[in-house]
Amino acid sequence: MSSDFFQELKERGLIFQVTDEAALEKQLNEESVKLYIGFDPTADSLHIGHLLPILTLRRFQQNGHVPIALVGGGTGMIGDPSFKDAERQLNTLDTVQNWSQSIKNQLSGIIDFENKENPAIVANNYEWLGELKMIDFLRDVGKNFTINYMMSKESVKRRIESGISYTEFAYQLLQAYDFYELNRRYGCLLQLGGSDQWGNITSGIELIRREEGKQAFGLTMPLITKADGTKFGKTEGNAVWLDPEKTSPYEFYQFWINTDDRDAIKFLKYFTFFSLAEIQAIEAEFTAAPEQRAAQKALAKEVTTLVHGAEAYNQAVNISAALFSGEVKKLNAEEIKQGFKNVPNYQVGADDDLNLVEILLTAGIEKSKRQAREDITNGAIYINGDRIQDVAYTLSDQDKLADEYIVVRRGKKKYFVLQF
């Protein structure tokens, strides 16, 4: 354990709030501490909004501490009201349990559950919340909290005017009980979370103090904001998922490579395991020649490799280079599938006329034969990166990439895929 670990977390900007900072720093410097973060299964995959907490657990593990990844199989059936404008949709037990398993699998790719010295622990709060009896819960947990205390939490105050159900109002008691149960079962002393979790975390600390007479700690990380004011974790309105089936490694890589210059160094501190000295060196290179995008390249490589592996990173770079140069013939079937996932796709039928003018019209690439002929003659149509200016050109098997795809480009940037 490094005596500089807590200070490094500060220098990286990873600490927003902390309870009894001096006592926690001393504890972390002197012994291996068990700590946890909860992940409620509100979908079948985690997204990059979860990435900072996951990587922070990994940082603690690398420094000799024991992370507990708590999958909210129980709390996920209710939903945390923290900084949500409306009630969440309630999901069935089967749905939540299936999502819980998916999340556990994703976490195991980043946090080490096999480490011999300090293996991470995965727990599911349905194990204890599913067994709770209402009378026992009200007597043993509810009696420790006044309504005034619960109403004072920011997550509740924000929803009082628009309305909050008792179900969501009670969520903070369930999360407090999680911390209490993890403390009792594993000796967990520290809960981490985003800054929106402060109220829930301090409720757990209070329950442990009252029931066990022990000191526990809470630490929140900042909610990430982007320099341009848009929400972190979304691109074109869609969430960036950790599941490669929902967000391809290429799309994932593109999210990071397109990071705003103003955010690049901050994100290197948050999301990578480069030392602060290494980040300083990258920053110097980046400042000297920002057009080379050294910070974004380092960030995209590190995070894509962490989440999807080196092969997926190399594939994403290959796709990016081919699309930039227009040399799409170099791509294999999987790379074409990833790189052109969001472009218009036309399934070519057995009866379709493969004359270039006809297929451009049939596939919806051109609105009329006259426009198709004009674009071909003027050199605006490319087949697999090659300019075609012959209106009599007919597509053949030789044009197919990986025996399945033909990539059509109209103008500089408009791509279309014909699939056979």
C-alpha cells in the first residue's frame, strides 16, 4: 500500500466529498480496506457513466485493497430516485436477475476476482433484501431514521414537488442496509459512489454507527461534465455501452478519440492508469502540437484496450484509417460491419438490376436516374473507394468485399452499404 495513494486520488480529481478524511487516509495507508460500489441493473449492460466507479475500484485493488462489486439484484427492482426527474419503470425479477448476471460478467473483465493476494468480491443484494421481512426491516432499520433526516437528502428534496412514491423514498434505507450488511458479512468499511449518492452513503454510515457502534466511511467521485456542456457518456443522444454488441469497439474508440481538447487531460487522469508523471509528459506533447491529438490517441488506446482488449483496439484503429483514407478494400467482414453499422444498408435481392444507375436508385442512394447519371459522370460515386464514372458499369462478384458487402460512397462523406 502506497502512502501517497489517497493524495494521488486527489491529484487526479477523483475525490468530490469524503467523510472524516484524515481518519480514512490513515486507514488506507495502514491496512488493506474492503470497499464497495453498487451497480443497479437498470439495463442489460453497464455504460461509460459506470466506468469511473469501476476503474476506481480497480485503482484501490491495485493498491492492495479489496473491492466489492455489489450488483443490485434487489435494489434494481425499485430504482434509485437520486437526481432522476421521474419514477423509474419497475422490472420483473427474471429481467433484473438476467441483467445482474450480464453486469457481473462485464465487471469481471476489469476487476480481478482471481487475484491470490486481494481478490475482488462480487455480491448481489437480492441475497439479503429478497429475504427481508417488512416488520423486521421497519423495527431494525426504519427506527434509526427520522422522516426529517430522510427528507433532508438532496435526492429526495429534488423530487418532492414533482412527486415521489414511498417505494423510491425508501430506497435510501435499502442502500443503507446494503452497507450495513456488507460491513457485517465482510468487514466493508468504505462505500464509493458518484456525488449524487452522498445522501444514500451517509445513511449507511449512520446505520452502521447506530447498530454496530463502528466507524465507516464514504467517498464520492465527481459527476463528469464535458467542457461543451453536453452530458458525458452519450454520443448523438445514445448511451455508449460497455457491451460490444450494443456499442461496437469502433464506436467506443471513436467516442474517446473525439474527446474535446479541453477535456482530454482531465479524462486521462480519470480513466487511465498512466502515472501522473506520464500524463504530464503527454500533456507537454499535446500542448506543443495539439493538432497531433497525442492526448486523445493515448486516451482512446488505453480505455478501448482496458474495456475491449488490444485486438479490438487495433481493429478500431484499422477501421478509422481505412475510412479516413477511403481504402475500404482493406477491411474484413467484421470491420465493415462495425465501421458501417450506422450507415444506410440495402439488402440486394436476387431480382435486383445490378447496373450502377439502377441499383443507386433501387437502394435509395439517388432519387432519380437523371441524378444518378449526373453524379456518376461528375465523379461523385465511389465503389469500395474507387471512383466509377461509367454509367454502364454493372456490379459483379468481383466488387464484393468479404463475398458479402459493397460499400458505396456519394460525394465526400455519404456512405451506403449494399449487402448480398
